[in-house]
Amino acid sequence: CASRNDMLEACNSKNLDALQKEFPL
């Protein structure tokens, strides 16, 4: 997850799938 607070909130949300697509780890 990114260090940004906005990203942290998204990581905690069920948007992990979307985040992984935009920011694959």
C-alpha cells in the first residue's frame, strides 16, 4: 500500500482488488 493516508484507507477497504490492478505489488 502507498504511504498516503488516502491509499491506506483504500487498503483497509474492500477496494484491495482495484488497488492491486492500479498498483500491483
